[in-house]
Amino acid sequence: MNSDNIKNEIEKEISSFISKKMIELRKKTGKEVSDVEFIPIETMSGLQGYSIKIKLI
């Protein structure tokens, strides 16, 4: 499997996970997600991950 195929597969998995969590949040709060913001967490050695902010309406 080449790197493009791996990247595409991981993107699909992340998208699916986010969609499932948005549905879970809607069920638990009764509110819709209006925005999801990804804030990079960077250190001197590079990107370490993301902090996520979710806005509900």
C-alpha cells in the first residue's frame, strides 16, 4: 500500500470518528454542531497534535 492510499484511509477513519462524535453530542445535548475548529499544538520539534473547539447552536 503506498503512502497516498494510507493517507486517504486515515482521512476516512478520522472523518468517520468525528461524524460519530458529532451525532453522539447531538443526542446528548439536543443541540447541533455549528463549527469544529482544529487548533494546532506545536513545539520546537514540530506539530504535536490538535486542540479541538466545538460550537453548538
